[in-house]
Amino acid sequence: MRYSEVARDSESAQPLLISVEEAGQMLGGLRPWTIRALCVSGELKAGKVGNLWRIRRTSVLEYAERITTKVPAAEAS
């Protein structure tokens, strides 16, 4: 049984922690090495369980929202 199958959000029955592969799928097919780099840089809230990264599902959703939010033209200059 995977850890992500055990720890679940009581409201949505979704796993609280997900794997690198699952995070990549949620972000449109990003490769595992890209997700690991985001974990190391702190862009995704994650931790290592043994040798494996586990990422907060909410962190992936927040990251997706951040990268899809458009910057107003005045701030982009």
C-alpha cells in the first residue's frame, strides 16, 4: 500500500501527499526531474519519505494557479 493511499483529506477523499509522477500529471505532464527540481527549489512544498519525494496536493494546485495567473502589463515592464 502506498503512503499516498493512506493519508487522505477527509473532505475530498484525495491523498494529502502525492508522488513526483502524480504531481507531474497534475501539472500537464511535467517530467519527474522537473518536479524534483521544483521540490528542491522550494517552489513545491514537499519532503522526502525515505528516498522518495512526497508533495502536498494543495501545493501542486497553488503552484498551478501561480503559473497560470497573468501579470498585468504595467508590472511586466
